[in-house]
Amino acid sequence: QSALTQPASVSGSPGQSITISCTGTSADVGTYNLVSWYQQHPGKAPKLMIYEVSKRPSGVSDRFSGSKSGNTASLTISGLQAEDEADYFCCSYASSSNPWVFGGGTKLTVL
Amino acid sequence: EVQVLESGGNLVQPGGSLRLSCAASGFTFTSYAMTWVRQAPGKGLEWVSAISGSGGTTYYAESVEGRFTISRDNSKNTVFLQMNSLRAEDTAVYYCAKVTTWGSRSLDYWGQGTLVTVSS
């Protein structure tokens, strides 16, 4: 199963909004509303930011939002802050034999 | 407070074996599936294996099928990953993570990871 496709890097200035895309196929992102997003700061464990495409866990800022259209899911971060600078990974369910397929990750730089 | 703590990572020669442990607390352990996800140096995340709350159902990525075995001891709130026939490409930080619910397939709590290095 191929990994989901994410841009290698995105950047934005404080206060701006950015969107990270995550492109899969009709076998994963396109069929299941089971896309999640994870934030990872250097040397740290990943943190769940969005699950089931657009739901936010308790404690995650409402500046983070998720959506999906066809085979592409998106993570939008509004009102960029310095602490948002991190790597972001998307993940989707693909099949019972491959429950988690990750994207390659996107490095977000806050200018 | 939910806590997940991995241990057991080490330097091992190609072809060797290693067992990782993951101790969890702060939630009803038997009610949740657990997973192992790895991250090679400078690379992305790769799902490795998962086990149901009862331990009766296990899942493996193709890359480790037949070489790795996941298990759990619900009396000790611990998950294990037995890794055999290790290869250089298995070198990675191995994270243990709790599955939010099987229906959501998201991973809501992660440990800090344990480093496995396969090298001669």
C-alpha cells in the first residue's frame, strides 16, 4: 500500500492561514471518513490533532480544522503561531489488513 | 492521566532479535486496541502492528509479517513487540500508541518512543 501524498513543506507568517493537503486514492481517503492528522515537534512523540476527517480532540485549539474532498484530505491552521512550527502527518484507514496508512509528512515553517 | 511508556530498544546485529515493551496506565486497558508505529531516522511514520483489546486479533504490516509478533498481557497493562530476523531497514524509533476507538482508527496517546538500531 503506497503512502499518502503530502507536500514536503509549507510556510506561512504569524497570523496567516495555511492548508496542508493529503492525497490518497479511492481505496483509502476517498472511501473512508477515517482520516487523522498528527503534529510532531522535533524529538517528540506525535500528537493527535484531528480525527475522523474534521473532529478535534479535547484540548486541541480550534485554529486547527480538517476537511475532505474526494481522495484528498486537508488540514487548515488559522492564525499561525510560532509553536505551530512542526511536522504534520496525515493518516487514513485503508483496509482490514492495513488499518493505518500514513502520509510522508509536511514540515511547516512559521516565518 | 493516560501514560504510555516504551522500553527495550537497543543496538542489535542483522538477523538478531529484540523484544519491545509498552506499559500503559490511566485508562481501562482491556477496552482498547494498541498499535506500534515506527519512524526511521529523518523519515515519516510507518504503521507496524496492532492488537485488539482482548489480544485475540492481531494485525501486521506486510514489511514485518512473519518476523514480528505483537502480544499483550492485560494483567500487567503491557503490550509487547517481539522482533526477529531484524534487518537494517528495521532501524527506527518505535512508538506505542493507544487506539482512540476501533471505529475512528485514530491514535490518541503515544509514548516517547524507543530506538532500535540494526547494524553490525
